[in-house]
Amino acid sequence: MVPISAVVDRGVSIFRDSDGFSLIELLIALSIIAVVAAMVMPSYSEQLIQVRRSDGTTALTTFSQRVERHFLENGSYSSATTDLYKALSESGHYTLSITTTASSYALTATPTSSHSGDSLCGTLTLNNLGVRGSGGSGAVTECW
């Protein structure tokens, strides 16, 4: 039998030299991860909004090219519809619509529910003159 003095040396347990992490070390590591995550999350959210916004601007630009081709082939914008491109943007973050006259058109990209948090730009627009617009509080240069 091992004497008790060999197991406990002045109040220090033999488990002190074991491998692994103590609870304090784990709590410190988790708190560092939480602080870093709290600092990174707003930046990530903003990047996600910008990527989704580019889905809308790309869809409007491509749609505009198809409408212009339609004008060259038919001599009028009036019969152009979303059938020339599609009703949703490539990733589905915007619903596309078009209003036309014989000599002009206006394209609109309205955010879907998956991208409704973009208060800076909101609805994006593009017309036959190449004029870009946004329905949010931000400047057009920030949105396009």
C-alpha cells in the first residue's frame, strides 16, 4: 500500500501533472473566441449584404443587355418582359421587374425576404439611359 504522504504532497494532488486542460483554461479560451467572434460578426454581415447586393446589380445589368438586344431586333422596348431574362436574380436575392414604353424602359430589382436587411440600398433600378438608382438611404455609388 502507498503511504498517504506519497499521494498528497502538501495539499497538491497527484492529478496536477496529468495531461489535459483545466476548467479555467477552457473558460479563458472560450472567452477569447467569443470576443473575436463579436468583433468579426458585423464585418461578416456587411460583406454578406454586399455580395447579395452584387447579385442584384449583376442581374439588372444582364437584363438590360437582353432588353437592348430585344430593342435592336424589334425596334421597340414595349414588348419586352421578364421572359427575356428571368423573374429572380441568379442567387434569388432579388425579384426583377420591367416597365416599358416604345422608347424607354425601367428595370427594378426588389429584395426578397432573404435580403430584406439592406436598408442602405433597398430596391435597385436601372433605365434605358443607364441611370442607376437605389431606394434606400445610401448614395447610388455605395449601392452600385
